Amino acid sequence: MIYLVFGTSGAGKSSLITLLKKIDPKITIHQKDTTRLPRKTESKEGSLDLKFVNKLKKEDYEIIYYKYGNYYGIRKDILKQSYKTNAIHFIIIRDINAIRLFKYMHPKAKSIYIHTDPLKIPIVLQAKEGIEFNERVKRIEEEFNDFVKNNSLFDFIIVNFWNMSSAKKQLKNILKLNE
């Protein structure tokens, strides 16, 4: 099963999935390729869901999308492997059109929106490096508005008001997992 995860930076997307990986070894996270440069707090080798590359070759990717001045690619080989191993595979995608296209190409994929308190998230994000505060606030508003305009695209909504155990429980209920 493939789950597409959408939510603003700092909503807890990768944190939640990381918590669940400890419960079920079948859970995997898609490491997308990106032309974005690593932020000061990120390793040049990549992160849980990103691998930093100079260029994307179209033939290697199921979907390539452009967001905030950079390209992101969902790798065909990683998708194939997730199907082969019957994984519970998560792909973090912060672009509505890419989610729409992926769901068209993979009709059984489910999408999850992770909502967080918009009044608190800018405070939390101030600690992150690389993006100016006003730009972060603009992105938060843009992504929330994308969700509102396209809410029928999402199969599930998780409310994460900075209580990770509650958000984890919501995600476990979606996946029907037990600890």
C-alpha cells in the first residue's frame, strides 16, 4: 500500500512515519531525489525522505515536480521495490498536482493531509535554518489553501497540534496497526 503524505514543513510528516517504522518493519519511506541544496542542518548525503542530486533524468522517475525553485523526483526503482516487498510505503509530496497525478497513475494509493496549528508552526519553524521567516509563513498559508481547495483529494486527515502521541495514534488507526 502506498500513502502520499502532504502537509507544511514542520507539520510532523517524517517524524510520525519514523515513529511508526519502529512498530512495523514493513513501513518504508520513499527517498525522493531533489535538486535542492541541503540546508545547514541537513547532511549532504540526504535525509529520511530526500537525496540531494545535481540533475534528474526523466527516465528514472515516475513523477518529477517543481516546487519552491527545485525539482523533486519519485523514483521508479524505489516504487517497484515497495510493491515487490509488499511494504507500507510513504511518499512525502508537498505539491497538490503531483499528488493528483500520482493518484491517477496509482488509483489504489491513499493520501493523508497532516494539519498542524497554523498559529504555532511559524514559531517552531524559526529554529530551522535556510528559509526566511516570512517566506515560511507564506508557504504555510499556500499549502493550507491548496489543501482547502483540494480537500476531496485526501483520503485521511491527521490533526497534529504538537502532541505526537495523539498524531501517532491517528496514523496507526489509519493503518490499522497495533503496538
